[in-house]
Amino acid sequence: MRNLLIHLIAAIAPSFGIVPSAHAADSAQTRIHAVLDAYERALNASDVAAVVKLYAQDGVFMAQHNSPAVGIDAVKAAYQAVFNAIKLNIKFDINEIEVISDDWAFARTTSAGTTTINASGDKVAEGNQELFLFRKSGDGKWEIARYIFSTTNPR
């Protein structure tokens, strides 16, 4: 399925004038990897300001069992609510980063660790699969445009 998606994107991308060079794709992958590392650190620090800096102004955060948070103010409020409720201690594994144009890329990750429920202090296992859609801003910075996750832990 992954190969089919990549081939489909590669086949239609030239029609839209969006064919990144191999060097540009490698450079973008390195910079996107750095964004994902910064996101992991921000989550583990419960740092709303650091998370928000990684999102595009029109970014969308789609947390499981919640309505999407659309736009930077809603994204900020959503992460404030998350960090008020829980403390994360997770590690991301990056499964793939695919640059699909000069300005767009996606990353597929998994994460695992623990979640501490702030109200009770209880710790529970945390495990998710995630999909990030990145867009390059006008100043060349890769930003999170869309982010969605779902648990991989059985009930």
C-alpha cells in the first residue's frame, strides 16, 4: 500500500509542477526529522508554547475521541487541555518521511511510553500511531499542517 501511494503521488506530481530533487528531498527529510524531535521534546515537557511554534497558523490537531482543533488558537487550547489532564513520557519512532513536493511532506510515526494522569497520579501505558502532514512556510520552515493519531494499545 505504501509503495502504491508513493507511486501514485510520483505519477501525478509532475502534472502540478511539484517534483522535488533528490537533494532537496533529503534536506527536507532532515529538517522534518528535527521538527518531529522537537515535537517529542515539547510533548514530554508539557510545553504548549513549544508545540504551537511547530504548527502552521492554519494547522489542525486531530486527537482521538475529540473534534479537530482547527487554527493555531484552537490548537493551543487543545494542547493546554491535554497537558492539564496528563503528563507524557513518550518516544517517537519515525517509520517514514516522504517529501511529495517542494512544499508538502508527510511522516508516519509510532510512539510508546507512559502517560501520567494528573488528577490521580496513575501511570498507564501509552502507544499510538501517528500521521503528520507538513507544509513549508514562506520562510522555508517545515511546519505541522495536520496531525492525527490513534491508539495502538488494546482496551
